[in-house]
Amino acid sequence: MKTHRSNVYCRNGAVAASQPLAVAAGLETLRRGGTAIDAAITVSAVLSVIEPGASHLGGDAFVITHDGGNKRQIAFNGSGEAPNGATANQFNSKIDHHGYRSATVPGLVSTWFEIHGAGGNLSMQEILQPAIEYANTGFPVTSGFVKRIAHHLKQFPETGLFSSLDFPTNLRACDLLVQPELGRSLEAIANDGRGAFYEGEIASSLIESSNGWFDANDLARHRTRVIQPLKVSYRGFDIHGQPPPSQGMILMEELLLAEGFAVIELSEAERIHMMVEAKKIAFQDRYEILGDPEFIDINLAKLFAANSIESRRTKIDMARANTNPVQYNQEGSDTTFFLTADRDGNAVSWIQSVFHGFGASWVIPGTGIIMNNRLTGFSLDPNSPNFIAPGKRPAHTLNAWIATRSDGSLAHVGGTPGANIQVQTNFQLITNAIDLSLLPQENAEAPRWQHLNGPSASDAEENFNGVLQIENRVSKHVLDELKKLGHEVQELSQFGHGSSVQLLEATDSGSFILGSDPRSEGHAAGF
């Protein structure tokens, strides 16, 4: 398969991300003797400075790490809780989309320190220095940055977000953007640790400016959960994914359903059809059971059991698409994914977000920190497992994954932004890598599909059959076959899919092969 970019081959360190400056900063941390974890924190912080529409210090993160020495994986759940005042009766028909009342407790900074304690080598001052420099001395904005600001201004001029940030609204590509307030916040965190965010001046400003919507207890009780990843076997590989409240369970279920089919023997149309049908089943399970496992019982062992998967697999009709109405759920899509690896075989799969574009469009005064609007991920339906409650975490679109071989060695790392498209894209990435043996760059550029839960013109407002969108590099014959199977097909532009993939394959020799999505401004690099 001809690609726009070549695969990147390296041995001593690797970074793939959505922004070249973040990639360069991560590589520099590795060159200074940092681990994959050190480099990941550097990339995370730099992205918060240079891609504020997608992630920020007021957002959250989900991470999976692989320890090359003991061949162990750890999941870090850095999602935040609803504040004490966040109850259903505080809202009318829907949760506020913008403002502090749309936010949960930020989890990203907590995740930096939790993961650093699990395998960091450099000091936090060294790790955060690139982000501090970009905030204090500025960075040249990209064309994508300029477009994102213009789009947000057009959609939500009433928020006053960019005035709060002191961003010029007439920025052009390559103009320098300086963020001194954010630089001071990062310096405080680097020097004084986690407490600078959750107990110090930043916390005080959040509590005071939110009129008590957030209180000291909300911030003090927050912690990043350190847990075992979900794990399923797929064709001899172990796939490690994010546990609830992440919807990583969907990816695991999709793979278990697909393992019952000889993917390599299916035609392209048959393969897409089967995977879309598996997606429908897994998403319906998500809507029915997913919430915060600290508040509700979620029996994934029962869901993933062989008899359960076989029963669900029989619902996939290879001759006809399932057109029963499926539940619709609107999700945010502004997120960033990146990966790192080091010479010792350690690797990090990391995704972070403020949920919708620029999150709550609300800044903690004096800090330069944009808050998330993740509270909008809750349901106001008391019958939903995702019903809003103080101290509860919302069901989360963010998920990251790592694949290992049967001996526990690292095989693949990957991920993407894209809200509900994430678990569909990751499903395609894993089957492309394992079943079709695509190298990372081929995989990143392969034509992609996304099944959206509508609505189409004929669908009801709340329930609908969904639309199968496919990049038009797929042949007309394949599209016609899918239509004959009953799918409502819409063509996307050549690279119009809503994902931004970063991929790594680890070889038996200990080297890395990297790929990066041309749908984003980033790239992959190593040394």
C-alpha cells in the first residue's frame, strides 16, 4: 500500500503525537535520560499549551503503561468527579454546556504525578520545562490552531473565552502566542508538586470564582485511580484496555465478537459489515450498563464470558444489517492521543481531553487554565447507570490500548481522538495490525469507516438506525455491496474520517516501527 508518509524505524526512543513541537519535546526528554513515562508527561504538558482546544490542565486523562522489564501493564484513570453541588435538580432539561457548572474536578495534573511515581526518572521541573518555555516565551500557532479559534468564536461568541485567556482573535499561522498566566501555573506545579493545583492558589481561585460550585473537599478527595487494565485475548495477542467508567469495554467486546469470524478470509465489504454489526451490539451494551463502578455494579466478566459473546455473535447476520433503532448519545470530540516508548522497552499509551472544543470555555481566573465540560457526559435520567451524582465520574469516551504477545512482550501501541468514533477506529487499527498485518503507517492511512448513531432524514429524534460513513477511497463496488446489505452509506472525503491515529509496533529485535495519521498536524519520530 502506497502511503503519504514512510514508516519510522528507531531503537532508542519513540514519540508519536498530533503536534510536531510536542513530539520534539518528548524526544528531548528521552535523550536527557528520561523514561517513556517522563517523555509522556512532557508531551502531555506541551500539548496543553499548544493545543488548548483539545486538552488542558483543567481536563482529564486515561493512560496505559507497559513495563518492559516485568512485562506488566497498569491503567491510570485520571477522570474527575462531579462536585458536591452537582445534582440533577440543579439543571432543567439538560446540563450546562459551558461555564464552571459544566465541569468535573480536573484529573490531568493528578495523573502526571501518579504516573511519575510509577516510573519517572527525571524531576518534574525538568519534565515540565518545555511546556513552561512555550507558555512563557511563546510558540508559533498553526493553521489548525487559527481555524479552531475562528470556529469557536463563530459558534460561541458569548463565552468570552479568548478575552479571558488574552488570546488575540486575529491570529495568523506562525504568529507567536505567549501565555504568561499558564506559564506561572506550570511553574508552580513543577516546583510545588500536585498540591499547587489541588490545594494552593489555583485551587483557591477555582473555588472562589465558581461561587462554591467546587469546594475544597471536591479537590482534596480527588485521586487518579491506578488499576489493572481490562484484558482480552485476540488471535494470540493480549489486548489491554481501559476499565469503566471508560467505554474501553466496547473495544474489548468488539474484538471478542470479531474473533469468531475469519477476518482474513472476508471480502472488504463483508469485513466492514461484520465490524459495524459488532459495534452496534457493543454500543448497546455500553448504554445499558456503563457508569462509575464505584457507584454501580458492572459485571464485565459475565459480559465477556464465552457463552455471552457467542449469544451476542449470533445476532450478527452476515446477509443483512441490523436496522433496529439504537440509542443516540451526543459526545464531545476534542481530544488528543499520543504514545511514547524508550530503549528499555517501556511504552505509554495516553489520551487526554477537555471533552468538547475548549471544554467549558471557562478559565480559572489568573491561571490561564481552561476547564473541561465533562459534566455534560452524565445523564439526567434517574434510570440510567450514568445518572449524575456528587462524587461520581461520568461514563467516559476516552480509552487507550496496548497489545502484548503471548510471552508478555510489547507488540502494538495505538489510539486516536474521536469521541464515540474512538472505539470504532481502535477496532479497525487492531484488526488491521493483527489480521491483515499492516505496518503502522499503512494502518494509519488505510481508508476508514465510522458508524454514527444517526440521525438520518427518516429517523426519529431520539432513536435511529444510524449512518455508515466511509472515506471515498473505498471502491464503489464495496460501497454498493454495503448498501445492498441494508446500510445507509454516506461517503466522506479521502481523509475525512474523524480520527487522528498514532501507532507503534515493537519488533522481536527490540526496535520500533511508527506511523502517524495524515489527518492531523502531527508526526512520528524516534532515534
